Amino acid sequence: MTNVVVVGDGQMGLVMADALVARGVKVRLWGPFPTHVDDLAERRKSARLPNFMLSDSVRVTPNAEEAFLDMDVAINAIPTQFIRKVWGGLSKVVPSGIPIACVAKGIEIGTNLLPTQIIEDVIEDGHTTCVLSGPTIATELVSRQPAVMVSSSTDERVAKRVQDLFDVPWLRIYTHGDPLGVELAGALKNVIAIAAGICDGMELGDNAKSAMLARGLAEISRLGISLGAQLETFFGIAGVGDLATTCFSPYGRNRTCGERLGKGESLQTITETMGSVVEGIATTKAVHALAKEQGVDMPIASVMYSVLFEQLPIKEAIGVLMTRDLRAEQLRQ
């Protein structure tokens, strides 16, 4: 039997543990906040997923050394901006060479590193990473509704191993050979999802929202190509598939954040009351820096940066996008 440790007791950590248990895998779950973990171990429930009950088969522990003892694979479900601190603290207990799969989506502010790159930066003992991504709203996975993901790694054997771990009736996992593109797609779509949510909050209509998705996909693709990813990746499950779900689902945190902005709430109020991390906010700051560094034209991301960090009024932001110079439609610059 394969032994898997899930690092992170948030929504994605819980639904990943649920799938692994259903697959017949021995699972331990660890989180960085002992009081939260102790409460989960006792009650088997989390306020973040009120309709979910964690199987008694999952061993929940606040002890990192116990969590990683004799583990064969690790799954990271820690949000991007906290990966460095959490995994840096775990570095001494992670077994040598075990594969580390990652479901976090974002870009680290300051370094512009992706989640697996952060892990590789702090865990240096020859660990192969794998990106596990796709259109996966946790509230639907809790109900075991059908979903599709990709398992992507530079090592095909690792990608197939993670694929097999999550081979349960409600998940279909494809392997994929472009982990950079998959991870970039998962991060960048959150920026566009906030913009799509603003369309909802301002009641701009379906035409405007669909245009935001289409042009947002063009921006995502341009930046991805400039960084060495494959164009095709952004038109697959991890690209347009995840983008559509994030922009349309009423349960998507990033879309919801944008909707509340569009209705006039302040960013501070939203972040203080969301109850979970809105990855797209920090990612917008990182993308703004990356686009400048790469010389990539990303008008939606640029305007979103001004809205979130420079107090640009949203109505003015819409005007900026609508009055840009006329040009031919294109994906590449």
C-alpha cells in the first residue's frame, strides 16, 4: 500500500485526502496550525467545508515528524504565499527523494516563483515535483461530482504515479508533459477571474464577461509562451478549462472577490471576511512584475493591478480597457 502525506488542512487538502482514502491509500494529514489540526482530528469537520466529514481512515496529526514517517508521496495543499515558510520548516523531516505533488495555484511575490519551484528551492534533496491541476472547485469535489485534472511532471513516471493515486470514480486524471505551462495556467487564471467577477458585480452582462475570458486567455498564453511554456497547454484542461470554471462558479473565491469589488466593497473588507486565501490578489502583483520583466502586453492584468494596489476606480478601469488603440485580434505579440 502506498503511504501519502497531505500537507495542508484547507479545502483542497481535505478533498485530496478524501480521494486518496477512496483509492485505498494510507493517508496522513498535517497542517501548520496545531489548534486547527487538533480540532479537525477530533471533530473530523472543517468550517471551510461545512458539509464534509473527513474519513476516520485519515490520520490527522499536528506532529510533522509523525506525518512524514515512512511516507512514499507528499501532496502540497498549502497556499502559494505560505509555501516557503511551511516547507522550509518541514525540510528536515521530509524523507529523502519522495515525489511531491502540488495543488496550490499562484506565484510567489518577490521571487516570481511557482509553487513547485518554491518547494524545490527549500527542499533540495532530489525531490521530483508534480503539478496536479485543473477545474476543481472544492465544494463540488466534496460531493464527489465528476471532475478532470492533469498530472504534470518533468518525470513521466512521477506523473503516472500521481495519476494512479487519484484514479477514483469521480476524478479523471490525464498525464501532461508541460508542468511549467500547467502551473502558470493555474496561477494566471485567478487574475482574470477577479476581473470576471467585477463584470458580475457591476452587472456588465455576458458579452463583457465572455470578452474578458477570451482576452484574458490571450494574455495568459502570451506570458506563458514568453516563459517557455507550450501554447497548447493554455487551451486544454489546465488552461481554458480551469479558467472557465474559476470565472463562472459562484463558489470560486477569486470570482467572488471580484464580484464584491464590482458591488463597491473595499479590498480590505473583502480579504478580512472571505475566510480563506484569495490567491489571485497576490498573483496579480507578481504577474504585473513578470509582465514588465518579460516585456509582455497584459492590459487586463495591468488594470487589475491598478485596481487592487493603486486604488484605480473600477469604472475608470473599464474605460481604460475599452478605449485602447484599435488593432487586429492576436494571441501572440
